[in-house]
Amino acid sequence: MLVLDQHRLNLDRFSRFRLTQQRDRLLHLEKRIQLADPERILARGYSLTLVNGKSLKNLEDLQPGAILETRLSLGTIESRVQTTKPKQEHGKSTEPEL
């Protein structure tokens, strides 16, 4: 009976240990999800720009006259594209030389 009691005690300890590990893992994942929440990101001062309801990712997706929706933490801005300017790479100008 002593061996059986020892196994029962070991099983109980291991079960508690594994449950604690899994609880900690879930708490960590929950925190990561909370930090990635778009509303929290907007509250930190970032914005999200949409074109036709989709996230704007490339300058090539825009044409003059396109309507943009910019979401902030406290509201939305609607604007119209007048011009676009590609990002300069390593100090090189994208303007044609004269």
C-alpha cells in the first residue's frame, strides 16, 4: 500500500505542477492578445488607414482622388488623396534629374 500512496502523491504533485504551468501559459497568451488589440494600439496614438474598407499597405494602391478613412482612438477622419510621394531610399531622390 505504501507504493500506491507514493504514486498517488506523485500524481497529485505532477497534476498540480502541470495545471500551474498551463495556467501561466494561458495568462501569458492572454496578455499577448490584449497587447495586440487594435483598440489598444490606437489608444497609444497610432492610426489605421483604410481604402475601400481595407487596410492601406502600399502606396501603389492609391490614386489621386481616392477616399481614405483614417481611424483614431476617438474617431474617424475621411480624406481625399491629392498626390502621393514614394519613400526615398537611402537619401536618393525619386524626383527626375534636370
